[in-house]
Amino acid sequence: MIRLLFGLLICLLTCRAGDDTSSLRARFGNVKRLYIDKFGGGDGSSQLRDMVIASLQKTGLFVVTENPDKADAVMRGSAEDLVFTDTFQSGESVGGRSNLGVGRGASTRTRDYLALGAGVSDSESTRIQERKHEASASVRIVSRDGDVLWSTTQESQGAKFRSASADVAEKIAHQLALDLDKARLGKAAPGAAAPGREGPGK
């Protein structure tokens, strides 16, 4: 009897956790208007926030608002934009030395002595300094009642045609687009085509 009650309790808790997760996913998919709060972090966090706003604006996923009272949810987080110099130093050295000595003495008045010496040494050192740029950000979307609906962490050392900060902003927007698409598809009826997409065979 006790085992049966314990099993029922576990089942109820598991079902409730699943319902809560589904509810959060549905609420995330319903977000239409988003406010981007100030990011914590270093001096570059404000610039990275502006880049995130620009990247999200291009996607058309949300109406990005500057008025938090009109937003369905808020994006919060922290970001860092670091520029530093990485130094690599190495050294090699080679050395050799040879000596030869010859001496002869017949008396206290006559002494002959020959001495030869040679030495060779070579050293080489290398010092390389490389300027690096790294950016990272951890952001989350929070509902008006404080529930975390979505989160991600992205970092970059720069892309071919983008700075590290711009690349992080693009990664955040890309990940958000993927996850939001999944959340909104989850609300559609099974077998129904996604909004703006054609069904199979069309």
C-alpha cells in the first residue's frame, strides 16, 4: 500500500513538472513584444546590448520596445567584451668549447708552453605578441511574473566579417529564432503546416 501511494505521488509530481514545462514553452511562444533591459558586466556590455537589439530587430521575431510597461517579457543578462594581448616567448641556445695545452721544461731557465682555446656559442629567442578580441553574453527572457522562459550563453573570438561582439549578438538572435520556432510549432495541431511554410507535396 505504501509503495502504491509513493508511486502515485511520484507520478503526480512528474506530470505536474511536465505541465509546467509545457506551460512555459507555450508562454514563450506567445511573446510578441520584448523589452531589452540593460546588461550587467564590463564597459562593452552596453554596446553589445545595442547589437543584440539590432540583430533581434532584423529577425522580425518580436516588436522590440523601449517601454518595459508595454512588453510581454524582458530580456536580461550580462555581457563582456575583452581586448587583450597574448604573448608567446621561446629561446634556444647552442654552445661549444675546445682547449689544447702543450708544455716543456728542461731547467729553471728554459720553458716552452703552447696553449690554444676556442669557443663557439649561439642563442636565439622568439617573442610573439598577438592581439585578441573575445566577447561573451548570457541572456534570458523573463515573463512579467518572473518566470524564466528562455536562456542562452554565447561567446565568440570574432568571425570572418564580424567583430566578436557582433558575432555574439548574431548567435543570440539565431538561437532565439530556432527555439522560438520550436515553441510556436509545438502549439500547432499535429500534422498542420507551420505558419508561413508549405506542407509536404506543395
